[in-house]
Amino acid sequence: MADVRAAPRYSIVPGDPVEHRDEVLALGYRNLPPAVQGAREARYSKYFEDSPLGPPHFFLARDAESDSFVGMSAIFPTQLRVFGELVPAAVAGEFAVDDGHRGLGPAVPLQRAAVNALGDHGLACAFGYPNEHSEPITRRVGYTDLGRLTRFVKVLRSRVLVEQYPRGRIAAGVGRVALDPLLWAFSRERLHRRRRELRVERPTAFDDRFSEVWETNRRQGTVTSERNPELLNWKYEMGREGGIYTTLALIGKDDRVAGYAVYTVRNDIRHVVDILFGESQEVLDALLAELIRDARKDGALAISLIHLGAQGLLTQRLRSFGFLRRTEESSLHVYVPGESELEQALVEAGNWNFLQADADV
């Protein structure tokens, strides 16, 4: 395919996962986390070569003066459930431009090339949460800002208040020795007892036992990610040695999953990336109680969860269990190529039930 002219100095080139592997890795190491040796190779293998939904559609910026690639942008195929309907979509990612080529360089043409590819591949939208440097560019090419993400934090050890939020009002005047027993004594999970027919399990794979809770989630009339065994086993690297995700599930007497949470641990904080449950408050309360108790037993400093969307049972029960709310700097941005009823529904923040895992493919 011929180069698409972006500016006299830069040309935008459609990427090929085989032909441009080294160039994508080099741009990533220069500009994006994770920067440790080997991490980007593993990420490339997972998202560019092994995705069950196929490789991303990506573009590279070639600098005419140096005849080298100095930027890239990509959209990764994913699937959404929009009011229960399965809809092909894309997660925007791998956006990078080398230092010295930013500003009036190829950043905007790269993003335009990516969103212009949506229609070519039958994708209803692209979404993600760009950093502060990328936000002005995504706005310029037509992304809609759905609003700031909300982080819910359950503090388990007072050390996290001082280390993570040293200037916050929460940390002001906190005495660690005096506060830690209070954090435990007044925490709601101490009083909660789950029903006998529910047991806690750490599944090593997603399977048909989860189908009922997934179906309940699809009926809730929101915009959220598709969940099925093939996608989730790939996404959360189930069974892979060295995987970073853990699933904690509540199993009913019929051996069906009543609810589950997926988390990863960074700096002794449990980051819950996905949480699903039936429509029962009792199940959600039991799941939150077990998640908190297990995190305490494991010595975690805190539990964190990111959310955007209408306030509902999940956000209500998080507050009831002592999760503190904090508005993040990042926003959810969504680009739709047309004006259909479905596309317009995608740019209404209240239609989403967005969790951190939804921005992963």
C-alpha cells in the first residue's frame, strides 16, 4: 500500500506485525512503559501476534530527513456488549512519538490514520484513557471526553496513606500505630459472614461455570466488555507461568460462579481490574468481604479499583465497605466514526460500566 502523505517531512505508513516488529519494539522502548528488557517483547507477542481477535491495525510515521520511523499509533480489536448486543470495537494504544518530533510533527496524522481505519474494519468505536500529553491530540482528532475516572481505595495499612498520598488530607495527622487497629476494628468485612453454600476458590481458568454471571452482566443494559473463556484466559494469561493476574471467585452449591474479582499486585496494593457478580447485593457483599479479608491476610496495603459510569450497586457497596473515592487525572475518551443510534449511545458516559480491564483487549 502506498504511503499516505501527512506533511512534507513525514509520511504515515500502514504497519505490518511481521515486517515492522523491530520498529514497533524500538519505538516502545524509547517512549513507553514497560521499559525493562524483555517486557515489551512479551507484550508484542501477546497483543500483536497471539490475540484471539487478530492483530491491531497500526500506523508508523517515517521521517524523510533520517529515513527512520519516529512514531506509531494503533487500535486493537476488542468486543463490547452494548445493551447486550455484541459490537466489534477497538482499544486505542501504543501511541508514541520520539522526542524532537512532537508538537507539530506526526502525532495528529498518526491518530487520524488510526481512527480512519475503524470504518474500514467494521469497528463501532475506539476508546481508551490517554495520558495528559496525549489528551489534546485525541480531542483534536474527534474523541469525546466522557469524564474523569473514579478510583475507589480501601486502605488496609496506614503506611499507604503516607507513602502514596503524603500531601492528602487523609494522611494529615495520621498516627500509624494508633490508626492500624482502627482500620481493622471498624471495617465492615469483620461483621460479614457468607452463606454456607458459597465457597471461595481461585480458578486457574475461565470456563462454562462463569456463563451465568456473564449473562447477568449482559442484561444490565450498559456498555461493557465481552467476557467469554477464550478472551479472558488470553487476557489474564491464565495458566501462564509468571502471570500477574489472580482470580478470586465465589462458587455456589451448583458449582456455578456467583461472582468474581480479578486483581494484580503492584507495590503491595491490590488493583482490582475486573469484578462481576449476580444482581444480588448479598453476593456482592460476600465477594467484597472475602476480597478484603484475603488482602489483609496477604499483607496488602490497600485495594484499588477504577470505575466510570452510572452509580449503581457496585459503587454503593464499595462506599459501604469503606472504599474512599478519588477523582483521577485520566479520562475515558471515545471516538465514533458516525452518528447512528448505537454510536451516539457510546459517547454517553452514563451508559458505560467501565472498569480497568475494559481498556485492555
